[in-house]
Amino acid sequence: MEKDEIHLRRLPAAAPWGPHADSEFHGVDFLPEDLSEAPEETGMRVNKKYSCLPAEEKGIHIINIRAIEDIGYDQHESTLLNSLSKNPDADCKYGLYFRDGKRKVDYILVYHYKKSSAGKTLARRAQQNDASVRSTKQDQPLPGKGVQLEIGDSEPHMDYHEDDKRFRREEYEGNLVEAGLELERDEDTKIHGIGFVKIHAPWNVLCREAEFLKLKMPTKKMYQINQTHGLLKKINSVIQKITEPIQPKVAEHKSQTVKRLSYPFSREKQHLFDLSDKDSFFDSKTRSTIVYEILKRTTCTKAKYSMGITSLLANGVYSAAYPLHDGDYEGENVEPNDRKLLCEEWASYGVFYKYQPIDLVRKYFGEKIGLYFAWLGVYTQMLIPASIVGIIVFLYGCATVDENIPSMEMCDQRNNITMCPLCDKTCSYWKMSSACATARASHLFDNPATVFFSVFMALWAATFMEHWKRKQMRLNYRWDLTGFEEEEEAVKDHPRAEYEAKVLEKSLRKEHKHKETDKEKLTWKDRFPAYLTNFVGIIFMVGLTFAIVFGVIIYRISTAAALAISSTPSGRSSVRVTVTATAVIINLVVIIILDEVYGCIARWLTQIEVPKTDKNFEERLIFKAFLLKFVNAYTPIFYVAFFKGRFVGRPGDYVYIFHSFRMEECAPGGCLMELCIQLSIIMLGKQLIQNNLFEIGIPKMKKFIRYLKLKRQRSLDHEEHMKKKQRYEVDYNLEPFAGLTPEYMEMIIQFGFVTLFVASFPLAPLFALLNNIIEIRLDAKKFVTELRRPVAVRAKDIGIWYNILRGIGKLAVIINAFVISFTSDFIPRLVYLYMYSENGTMHGFVNHTLSSFNVSDFQAGTAPNDPLDLGYEVQICRYKDYREPPWSENKYDISKDFWAVLAARLAFVIVFQNLVMFMSEFVDWIIPDIPKDISQQIHKEKVLMVEVFMREEQGKLQMLETWKDKDKRKGENCNNHSPRLSRSRSGSLSSCHSYPLDV
């Protein structure tokens, strides 16, 4: 600390802190004794409301202000003092700077305080005992652990917990001042009961921490970026001209031909860096990151309990901590700033067709958030070709629906195929032609082009992953993140506050047992109860999901039986559609509710594990949340795709649940159409309700509730009401940043919908594309206008999410192979076409897939109540399966056709899976992870950096040689002097050898 700064702990007892100071002296600043020697930038101050007074007015002594108060003029103090000064808020740019208008606010700490309800006399008496209170603050235990302070009978009752928090704040802020930060307090705000501590990091602290964090900063050295030549250059210029209207109008997005060489900052090598403008050398994002690292590292250690900023926030000592936004983003006379530029060129629905200004996003929010939006942009761009191919496949199905022979046979009423009842007793026989609409709709998604689309989407997923890796490397080069691994580990290995608290608790237990221990750490034995709780909890949640799906199955079966009793033919014909639609809506509502519940449970399960670092915490949380939400979202779809209609049995020998509910059957056209309905409703419902309405509606509702609370607490003073809010007050009313996990999670689940079951719903990429176009701008608007500014975090990749994406891509190949083989009729059609067709066409395929049943073989009590519902007596009814006819010796046994189709299905799964996997690996191998031009530029940077240091070393050697030559010549000149002159001027002789011999 500078010698002329005011230290927090060295303020005299007559200058109290906290709420008593404000209630007693009404915001009057405590100034140094000698105003002429007061430093321009002081340390911690109580309240800077009037610190912008002119120099001649700052000499008002504190005793005089007390006298004014005592004789009854305290109600007019604002009029008295404000008349002597100009508007102080304008000088500090409404909270962006300290009250001196020079020091920038890099971080804000927020706390709650309670003003004493007693009279001013009692408050003044409390201040007289403040020194004695402070003298004992270091010996007080944590709240609830010791005896409360004893205060005289004439003193108002003081809240011990509030005092303890105040003492902790004083100690912590004092430690921050010792760390070199400059602080300024403001309790005179429009938000009553809320105090703000403004933090500024001076230049020497920024340099020290930048060197510690190994931040790469631009040097003076600039070099030319390699440009394309010949045909590629012409192609690039044409592309730039074509895409110019969709480029954001920001300076950071323009292509640059030169780049500054970057190097980890070092105070010893400051001459390498361009320090012509020290105010802008460290931008606001970097400054806030540096301050946050100091906040995490600094602790208050009262009574053995070490508490960092996270623990202080968790215990309510501070209610919030955040960096400030750059300024307003809307309104008249708003100064240009990055936030306003982002709002205009990024966080607006009117620019949905433009590229994102990713470099500006990174500059404002940091690399981690920049990488998320860059990944989201690449994913959305890659959905364009997938959507186009999906539309073509869908249109192919529409164009060929009238030429599809199986659906034509099903719709032909001349075939007069009578189907067996769909349920016992209440359901009657029905004509296959009544399912004509379902059969025709199934062809839209179940056609030969579907197989091609499944292969295409598997290769698309592999190409997308490779494209993202290359894009990521380009961003790493542009953002100077190459060689970041070692620095990342050094910065992120800070133990979490909860982990340190557990270790401390373990140490105290061992100390109580008089055991000598080394440095403690949590072992698997300490975490075993948490691991067991995690295992049991996850199994229970997965079981709950299965139970809910089973309950929906019971609903479908019972509802279908109930609707079948309807006497109207139209009601009976729409039973299947009605049951499917209502069941899917129930599934959607349950999925949305459980998604929120599972997110909270996953966080709780991760917290009780007490991971050591934030990185470990985040990875474990992501794994648990993804596992639970994946099971929740896809279990109903897996049921329809692979289980429905597989374990039905046959007429006369059906499989029953609880001996009363008959298992569901697939429609004559197969379960693929129902799978399409299930997938489309759940996907679109989640995107519309959960991703968009919740993201828009919930923040708006919270903001409105906070507005109503503040309006209720607002002062009746008109002057106070009309005063413009400070920047930190406005940002405090914004929603706190909750991390990127929810944003990534919804996109990963969507990626699963797009790839896992794409064989049943080719339009999934199109709906995902439309959603993402809105999602990008919605998230951007949320980050810019509705969230507090998050602390910038350095990252060179998207972390564990990349591995999850690769896993989903591999799983998609297997699932689509099984969907094509077992859910669709693609394989049975091929088998019939090449093994059983008499004329090489699909004529007779429907009859080939149906088995016959003699109605006299129904079990007692299961035959239809109205066997003559169709107007004639039915002897033989048909059902979909490969079984022997009733006139066969082994009637109703599985036929040879079933085994032939099963063998073909399994063979297709093996061939499809291995072929597509091989093609995906080939795409992965043929596309290099690092673009050739980027690898050349990285190599060029290393060579240039070596040259810079070689030149520097050569300069040092030349300087050393110069000094040696001068020293040698000086020695020769001294030797040439006469001995008498040398003896008479011994001082001059000794001065001949006064040159330094080292650098």
C-alpha cells in the first residue's frame, strides 16, 4: 500500500463505520487532518456523497456539522451542502467511476445493513462505545457460537448477527486494501438498506496480477497475417462482397491483415508492450477478472474461520458481487459503449439474419461465453444443409404417397380385410381401410429416402464436430489462447469455499480429539455417504421417470377402451389419434416439470459431494443433470420406438398388465407414425414452452416483482425519487448470472432430438434451425439487458460438452439403425420384394404381413360384445404378425417368415452401424483439426517471439560491451596521468573505476 493512503484499520475511532456512521453523520466524509497533503486517491472511505465539493469548501470541520445538526438544521443539510457543489454524479459518470471521476469502478460488493431505530442521541452514544466494540471484534465467535456483546442499559439493543457481519466486512475490506485495491463505500442510494462497496484496481495491482495469471497481452511487435493468393483470393473477395450485408457493423468483426504479437505479461518486460494508453491497456473485462481473482484469494480469518468471497456471499455477509456493465444500452444522449453496440448489432431480433459479432462478445463477456455463442452459431449454420435435405426427403414422401402400393392396398375397400379387435369386449372388429389416413401419413416419413437421410445425418454430425474443432482453433489463435493448458490449471485450481469449510471442520474434529494431523483433505471415506446418496438418488429418479411413463401407458390403454364404447363411428375411428395426442401432451407437461425438478436435485447431489474445485463441480453437475434430463426427455420416445407392440401376444393369448390391461398394439402402418407424432410434439413443446416462454416470461416476472418491492420501499422524498440511479444500483436490480449449463443443456437435448430419431422425423433439423435463430437473439438480449455482467472466464474449448456431443453422435448411429430395422417397415418390404414377391413388385405385401385368427379361439370373456357391428358375422379376423394360420398343424406358432425378417433386420443393423461408423471416422480423419493457415500463423508467432528475445539479448550484450569499452578507456586515461597528479587527486582516480560492470 502507498504510504499516503488511508488504511481501513487505521481510521480513528471517532470515524465509525457501517450503519451507525450513516445515521449519525448523514454521509459526511472523514477527511485527513491536513487537507493540503491529502492524497488524490485514498483508500477506503465511508461515504463519498460530498467528496466532490470544491477545495475551499472541503475544510468544513466535523464539529461544525454536528453543531448544525444539534441546533435543528439537519433537515436542510442537503440544501446547504449541495448548493456549494455541482452534481457529483455527473463527474463519476453515474457510478462508473469513483467520486473523484478518475478511478474506474472495476467491481462491486453489495451488502444489507440496518439503520438504528433509536433516536439520534442514542445513536451518538452508541458511537462513543464503538471503540470498545471494535477492540473485541477479533475475539468474537461465529453467530450462535458465543456470548453476545453486553451493552449498557441506555444503549439500544444491537443485532449481534448484523454486527458480526459488519465486523467481517471490515476485516475483509481491510485485507483487500492491504492487497492493493482501492475501495469506496456508498450507502446513500435509492435502494434503502443496501450498501455498495466500489473496488478499483490501480495500475501496479493490475500489472502484478496479470503477471501472476499469465495473461497474454499485445506487444508493440506487429506482423503481417498470411493472405490467400490466386484463385482462392478471388473467391474470398467475392464471398466477402456477397456476405457484406449480413456482417455486423462492428470494428472487431472486420478482417484484419496485421496482428499484434502477444506474450504473457511481465513487469520486467514492460518495454515490450504498448503502454501508450495505460487506461485502455487492460480492458474492463480483464480488470474485473483480476479483481475477482483477488477477491477469491483474500479471506477474513477471524476466530480460525477462513472465509473467502464465496463463503461471505453464502453466509449473507455480502448479498452480491459483480462487475459493472459499461453503461446504458438505450435512451437519449447515451454515450457510445460496447454494451450499446452489442444491443444494436447482436441482441436484437431485427438482425437475426446477420452473423454474430463474436469477437466483441468475447471482448465484453470473456472467452467462455464467447465460445458458447460461437458454438451455437456454428451449430445453427450447420442445421441449414440438414434442414434442406430433410425438406427434400419430406417432399419426396409427399410426391410418392400416391404411388406407394402398400398404402394403396390398405386404403382399397375392395380388399375387405377385417381386423381383430383392439381391446377386449368393448372393441369390435374393424376394417383395415379405416386406417387409410394413418397409412398414407406414415409414408411421408417411412420411405426409402429415410434411410439415406439417416446416413446423411450421421455424416453431418461427424462433419459438424470437425468443423467446430477447426473453428475453435481459429478462435484460439485470434483470442491468443494457444498454449493455455498450464495457465488454465494454475488459475482454476482454487479450492471451493465449501470444500475448505469441510476440511476445516474435519481438522477441528481431530484437534478436539488431540490428534496431530498434517494438512487435511477429503478422502473417499469422507465422501462415501454423499456417493451413496448420489447413487440411490439417481436410481430413484430414473425409476420415477419409468414409473411415470408406465402410468401414461396405463392411461392410453384404459382411455382407448373407454373411447371405444362410443356409439358413433367417427368417435371409434379417431380413438387412436385422440389417445396418442393426449398422452403425448401429458408426457410433455411431465417432462417440463421434471426437468426443473431434476436440475435442482442434480445441483443438490453435486453439492453434498463437495468437489474440490469449480471445474470438478461443474463437470459433475453437468454429468448428473444430463443423465437425468436425457432419461426424462427420451424415455417416452424410446418406449414408442422399441417397446410398443413388441410384447402384445396374439388374439386368444394376449399379454395383460395387472391381469386387466391389454398391452398396446401398433397401427397397421407401423409405430413409426406414432413415433413421429411423439417426437415432434415433445421437441416443439419443449422449445416453445421451456426454452422460449420460460426464458422470456420468468425473468420478466422476477424483474416486475423486484420493481414492485423497490417501489414499496422507495423514499417519499421527491428530490431523491428524481435522482438518476447509479450504474451499480441499476445492475443490482438485474438478474444474477447462473452459468452456461442451462443454455448448453437445452441445446444438447435438442441435438439429441435432431440426430437420435431423425429417421422418424426428417423435419426435426428445420424446426431446430427456426428455434435457434430465435434462441441466439433471445440469449443475447438476456445477457446484454437482463443479467448482471458475468465475470469473464478464460477457456479454450467448450469442455465436457464436446465429449457429450460426440457420445450422442455415436449413439445416434446405433439408434437410427434400430429404428429403420425394427420400427419402420423398410426391412420387411425388402424381404418381401426379394424373397416372396411373385412379380417383383410390392403387390400383396400387406396381406403377407397379416396373420389369420379363428374367432372361435377367443378366450372366454374376451370376444367382442357386438360381433355383428360390421353388419356380417366374422369367422376369420386378421392381425399384424408372422404366425401360422389356424388351419395349420402348429397353429399360431411363429412362422419361418418371422425368422427371415428378423435375420435381415439384425444384418442391416450390423452393416449400417459399421458402415456409417467407418464413414464418420473417415470424415474425422480426412479433415485436419487445425487449419493449415492457422498452424502456419502459430509457428510464425513462435519464430517472431524468439527473434524479439534474441534482439533484446543482443542489445543487452552490446550495451555491456559498450560499458566495458568505456571502463577500459577510462582506466587507460587514468594510467596516463602523472603520479603526482594522481596522488594529489586520489578522489578523481577512484572515480575512474566507477562504471558498473553488469547490466
